[in-house]
Amino acid sequence: MTKRLFGSRPLLFMAVTFSFGILIGAACVSSLGAKIALFCIFAICASVMLAVKFFRRFAYLAVCALIGFLAIIGAGDIYNANALPSGENLTLRGQVTSEITFSDEFYFTIDSISVNGKSYSGQANVYFYSDDIDFRPGDFIEMRATVYTNDFNPFDSLFSSVFVKGSYYGVFTYSCYKISDGELDFFTDTELKVKENFYTYTRPDTADIATALIFGDKSTMNENLYDDVKVSGLAHVLAISGLHISILAMFVSWILKKCKVKSVIRLAVVGVLLLIYLVFCGFASSAMRAFIMTMCLMGARAFGKKPDYLSALSLAAIIIMLINPVNLFAVGFQLSVLAVLGIMLLNKPIIKFFKRDNKFTQLVTTSLSTNVMTYPVVANVFGQFPVFFLISNLIVLPLMSFIYIGVIILTLFTLIIPLPQILIILDYLLIPFKATIMALSSVAVASIPAVGMGVFSIGYYLAIIIQSRYIFIRRDLKIKISLSVLAVFLFLAAAVNFGI
């Protein structure tokens, strides 16, 4: 019997081909001729594979690629058909759906946008140059403004990151006034009340960190503070992801288990609570990925099945890209998926290298695995790499369960009992986190310039995959193939850089 090169994981193959279809579609989204030609090619391939018995079992891959292609093309067409046109002196109406902050100008977001009675999709980030305002969150306003709408370009990381959040437009105005009172939905209103309590009863830096920890919202965070967080290697702590979702899920599950609640009911309760939490987090891709994986893994255990982490990650990626195919190009989605994939591919080999398997080595290997796997994206987007990421994670991560649950409990307490003054405890609860940031970011070499890999990043990831336990070939052959792949892509990267 011929030995398999890798295991059979249909969900993984579906995620890969679905992503491939999205990539191809994004490359030709502005060309009608290319879209028609590629659609015909995808459709013919899928039809042939369905018709020919030998290829029929692989036909689902061609169908996934076709669906991915159509998804991104459809997203682009819908955006172009419903987007607010750029222009000057446009009269806009909309509802204020965020807190109103002031720096050099007032800043807030609006939804339910209309121009001359015609409604448009998406939110707008409004910059209001004035000394005073007569409206509050929830009110409906009208303004004369200059509007900037970006072209649909998923390969632009800035565009894709704001697109998946629903923020499509930049609006600049000197004239803005209230036309009627309005009310926010329950979730937005609750979120704004929590943020207001944070900024009223705690220090500004505490409020910034607590807001990011609970909601993943860093839009109002002090820029210098966020730079220090990134330099210290702890930026991932302020993005709602597997760290937060798993802590919350385990905490709720532990309470229910102590109350002798059956595993299936625990699964349902945790699922509902996490889904509500996702609404408050704005369904961020990293939070959705963590939610789907958590439910898959808890569900497998609840029904006595062995969990498959790689299939769970693949399913999460497929669902997130189905909801919005532009997520594939968003930095948050890429970092979230790559970090988890890094743990799956690199954790065990690194533990074998250390020849020890305990909580300390697991923490070290997890930090190393995630940073090695996410380096190409970090280098390309941020242009710097935190030198002391391992030290900061060794200090902060063991405390995160206590810190995060503490922030959650205090926040819920102030929503149930009108005693927001108790939030002053957060100033002390977050001392270890803030002290670590201050200590490490103050070091002159806390971060170093990160060199983008470009085309070489493909070879980098292929080499990691080949070396993983998911590829069933001899170790010496793995090394030879990996070195060959790296050499080929190093040559290609050099050719691209020098214009050969």
C-alpha cells in the first residue's frame, strides 16, 4: 500500500481552495473580461470533475474555489453599486453610533447614511471641525461635507481592515447639526455606558487598556500607549482572540460544572454567552475564529469525540470568509489564523528541542511558535519586531486569566449595581500589565526594524509546513525539500527586488 503524503482533512482542503478562489477573484475584480473568463474556467473545471468518475471525489475542491471566486466578485460589485460617491458639499444624514471624542477636531461614526433620500450601506468616520456640538450618540444629524470613498481593493491592507468593520467612508465637515433625537440599540448603548464609566472613574491609561481588553476597541487609545504596547510584544493581548474567548469559556464552564450542569447544557450556555459577547466585540474576525474553534472543540469533548484542531481552524476560516471574503486580506484575520496554525505546526517540534514538557516550556514554545509564524505579516504591516516579546509574555500571560476575568466581573457588577466607583480597582488590577509595558518599552532596543519578506514569505511558510508533523515523509527528506524550497523562493525574491 502506498504511504500517504499527508492526512485526509476535507475541511482544510476546502479552506485552501476557497482562499485560492478569493485570491484569483480579487486580482481581477476591476476587469469585467477577466471575471467572465475566469468564471468560465472555474465552472468548466468543476463540471468536468463532477462528470468524470475518477475526479468526482475531488470535485468539491473545484466547487469551493468557484464559490470563493464568486464571493469576492459579488462583494466588490455590491460595494461599488451601493457605496456613497466621493464628492464635495454633499448633504448627508445619518445616526451617530459611537462616542464623540475630541482631539484637534470632533470624531465619531455615523450609520443609516442617506443623501437626498437615497440610503447607502456602511458606516462613515466623521471629522467635525468645530468648537461645539449640539448632539449626542444616538441622535440623527445632517451635515454639509466632503466625502472620500475608497476604491474596492482587497490587496490594500488598510482598505481591507476597515472594510470588514463596515467603515467605508471618510467624511470631513465644518457644518453639522441635530435634526432629531434617537436611541441606540441595546448593545451599542451598553458598550458606550461601560466606556464612559471606564474613562470617568479610572486613569486614562487604565480606561484605554480596559476598553481594549473587553471590546477589542483601540480607536480611542492614546497613540503613545499603543506604540509602547506593540513595542513590548503585548499587542495581541488587546485584540479579542483565543486568549480571551478560551479564558471566558473555561470560567463559565467551570462555574456550570461546579453546579453539576450536564456537559451538553454547558456547551449550549457557553455558546449563547460567547455569541452575545461577540456582538459587543463587533464580530471581529479573531473573536469569531476563537468562538467557532472553542465551540467545535468543546462540542467534540461533550459528545465523546476526539477534537481535531486543524479541522476546527479550517471550519472557522471558511465561515469567516463566507461571511465576508475580504477577511482573507484583513491583518486581524491573518494574524489570528497564523498564530493558531503556528502553535499547531511548531509547538511539538520546539518542545522536543527543549526535551522538556512543562507549563514553563509550553508558555515559551507558544510564544515562539506564534511569533515565528506571524513574522512575515508583522514585518510587512508594522515594519518593526518586538525584541522582548518572550519576556513580556512570560510575565503577563500567566496573570491574564486573573486580570481578564477581574475586568469582566467588575464591568458586569457596575452594569447590574449602579456603583461605578468600584472600577477604581482596575487601576491596581492592571498594574502588572502597565508596569511590564513601561519597563520594556523604555529600553532603547525594545524593537528592531523588521524586513519584509515579500515573495520569500511563501517559501518560508511552505518550509514550516513541510517540517510539520502533518507531512508524512522522512526527516532527512523533509530537510532537503525545505532547503530546496527556501532556495527557490530566495532566488525569486531576489529577482523581484532587482528587477531581473
